[in-house]
Amino acid sequence: QEADEGSPVSRALEGIREEVAALSDGRVADYIPELAHADPDTFGIAAVSAHGRSYCVGDAEHAFTLQSISKPFVYAVAVEELGLDAVHGHVGAEPSGEPFNAISLDERGRPENPMINAGAIVTTSLVRGTEGRFEHIRSVLSDFAGRRLSVDEDVYRSEAETGHRNRALGYLSLAGGVLVGPVEEAVQDYFRQCALSVTVRDLAVMAATLSVGGVNPVTGRRVVSQRTARHALSVMASCGMYDRAGEWGLRVGIPAKSGVSGGILAAAPGAFGLGVFSPPLDEAGNSVRGVAALERLSDDYDLHMLRTP
Ligand code: GLN
């Protein structure tokens, strides 16, 4: 249910939004041509409590594409289907300290982790699903969001036409013996999962589902096991913010995942699911206002996962 706008949580979110909106640095991503059309001033924040109450401020109804925020959820799909050890026979679990599109292979031929592109493409390649791979991915991610998600075809096409570096990462992983081929099919499904269209409220519901251990607190439906939810939170905590993972752990300390369209999803275990959207990015590819807003939220509500009593 939607909480009323005058609630203390909504007022607090609005205060943070107004303050952070003044930040004007960062650049909208344009290497996927379709993303360059984003309005840099769009800015929304949403929070969903462990009980499923939602609080939204700013441009909460604006739709954008998931991009890398799809990665922890597809990782969860793969872990549910294959088990943790089988998945990690193909992809590592170490923070890479490198950008999201890095050429990354560890000493066993695996991409360093499932949150960078190389590891995410391998993870997607592992999923089978009875109704076909992408339909399975879409249906589980929709259960996380509590509504049926659809693909933004323009963004999908734009990336499919230009995403040759991701194809190269796929072929490298095939050569390393860790991607389950054919590469082009895995890469296409990866582009589709990245092009799923969401709002900040969807992000907050998806995050809240992880925060409470795999049951969507709005629909009441179990999406993944408690253990799988914890695994997804773990890789988000160590690898979710690319080469800013350490800094993020220090200043925010909430398992999170960012995407190049400008979204950040953060899941405070047992407390809140959070979603922020603002397109201008810092050099690491993380939303400038999103990072600032989550820093404030973590501070104001004492959401750091290593807080002491
Ligand atoms: N689809 C994007 C890509 O593969 C996702 C990257 C991101 O959001 N950081 O380049």
C-alpha cells in the first residue's frame, strides 16, 4: 500500500531529495546511444519497508531501464536453478577493483564476479528455465518487482547494435571455457535483461524482497529462497559498485547495485528497500545524486550493515 505523502518518512525523503538535487556534476551515459536522450534533471527516490509500505518522492513514475541492476537478480535466478557451487565454477566472487566493462578473467579463466559485465554475461548464459531463458528471467524479475516488467525495445535495439565490447567479453569467456554458448544468444538475453523498464518504486520493491529474505513484502509471494537472497546481497555488498565498492562500504554500507541509466538499488537487510534514479554519472558509472542520496539515507537512518548496537 502507498503511504500518505505527509508521513515522516516521505518528508525525510523529500528533504534529502531537495538537498541532493542541487548537485549538478556528472554526465549522462551515451555509449548506448538511446540512453543519451535521458533528461539529466529527472530525479526520484523510493523506499519500501519490510512490511511492504512504500514511500515515493520526486519523479517516482518515470520509467528507465534496469541495466546493471538486473545483474544481482539474474545471479539469484542462476543460483536458484544451479546451486551456488555450480554457478561459481563459471564466475568468481572477488571484487575486481576495475570498471564494469573490464576485460576480466581470473587464474581459472572465470570473470572476477557476476556484477561486472563479463561475469553477468556468463551468469545469464548459465540460466536454462523451462519457458525459455529470457522469459524465465523476465518472469522471476517481475516477481521481484511485483508486476510484469517489459523490455524497452528502443534501448534493447540500441545496445544490440552497438554492444560489441560485451560480445568480445562473451567470446573471451567462451574461450576460457566458462560461458555456456552460443555467445550471441547469451549476449542478446543479457541486453534484454538490461533493457527491462522500471520505476524507482519497482527498484525499492525488488530491493525490499532481498532485504527480507526473498519474499516480496508487497505481494506476499516467495520469489527465491532465503539463502539465495543472502547470496545476492553478499555479492552486491562486495562487488555491486564496481571500482567504488570499497568507498561505498565505508560511506554507505548498504548492499547495492547501480546501472548506467542512472538507477541505484540498495537493500538494507531487515529494514528497507531503496531505489534512486538520476541519470548523470560519476567516472565509475554510478549516479552522482544517487550516491549522495544513499549516503545521506544511510547516515540519517543508521542503515550501515556494520553498525554496532
Ligand atoms: N547494458 C550495460 C552494458 O552492458 C550495463 C552496464 C551498466 O549498467 N553498468 O554496458
